[in-house]
Amino acid sequence: MGSTELEKVSTAVDVSVNGVKLTYPGLEIDEGLSRESWREELKKATAAGRLVDWCLGDLLAFGDRKWGDSYREASEITGHTVGSLRSMASISRRIPPHVRRLELSQYAHRPVAPLCAVDENGQLEYEQPVQTEWLDRAAREGWGFEALNFELKAEADARLKVAAQLKAHPVGAERHDAEAGLPEPCPDCGGTGVRR
């Protein structure tokens, strides 16, 4: 991005609220800012940072769908690596806006992005209720990427253990499944709803 373009961006983001002036490339903070206002501005800045990753991901997914592979061009514009941009687009594509949790970073959403099923036409269908359930839990528990990923893998391991028990002891299988608190595996494929 050239210096003229940066100057245009800097004037476009010149906003002042509660003694904090947002300019490019940072903030000008009034020394009289109260602690309460400081806390509020921290919350806003955190939310804005998380929103930026979703905006980039949505724009990248759109560009990829509309014009094909545009990641190199996007990398030149944003300064992010092509790999990071592909990841942002993939997460945005797989998790629709109504499922996203602003209190979690986009990266923290990554473990639930692959949760999917195959519809009757053989197309991937993302399990939004499952994604929503896990993201709600992550937000409630204060989990980031690592904790959410760990919990998803732990559930997948528990499902595999139950499946092995069912295979080894098919009599009374319903009882074992109910005791584990897990839904029954898919009768067609034996899937657990969690991809590895």
C-alpha cells in the first residue's frame, strides 16, 4: 500500500470518543481519561481487533469465490502471509456470522470450523447447532483455541472409546451410550460428528 493510500486511510479512521482519538496508526489518549473510560476503551479495542479478522476473512472468502485465488494480492495489501489469509477465509467461510462469538478471537473458532456432515447430495454441510453449542461453551468457560481444541479432541476420544465398547459388547449398547451421555453414532457411517 503506497503512502498516498495510507494517508487516505488515516483520515478515514480519525474518530474521537470519550477522550480517546483513533487515528492512523494508533490512539491519542487524553490524560484526563478516567479508569472506567479506560476500561471501556480496552473492551472496544479488543472487540474491534476481533472484528477486523472476521472482516478480512469475509472479504477474502468473497474475493476467492468471485475472482479465484487472490491471496497473493491480498497478502501484498495487508502484509499478512498467504497462509494466514487462507486460514482466515476458511474459518469465515465455514462459520456464518450468526454463529460467531465476538468474545472469542477468530482463531479460537478454528477448532469448530471443520465440524460438518455430508448432505444427501454429497455436499459438506456445516453443523451450525454443534458449532454454536461448542462456541457458547468456549465463551462461557473462557476458552481460547487450545482449550477448545483439547475439549473437542477429548469428546472425540470419548466417542471412539464408547464405539469400541459397543463393538466389543453389543448387548446393552444403548445403556453404555446413554451412560456416557453421548448421542448414538450415525447408523450409516458410524460417525461421531467430530472430525479429526
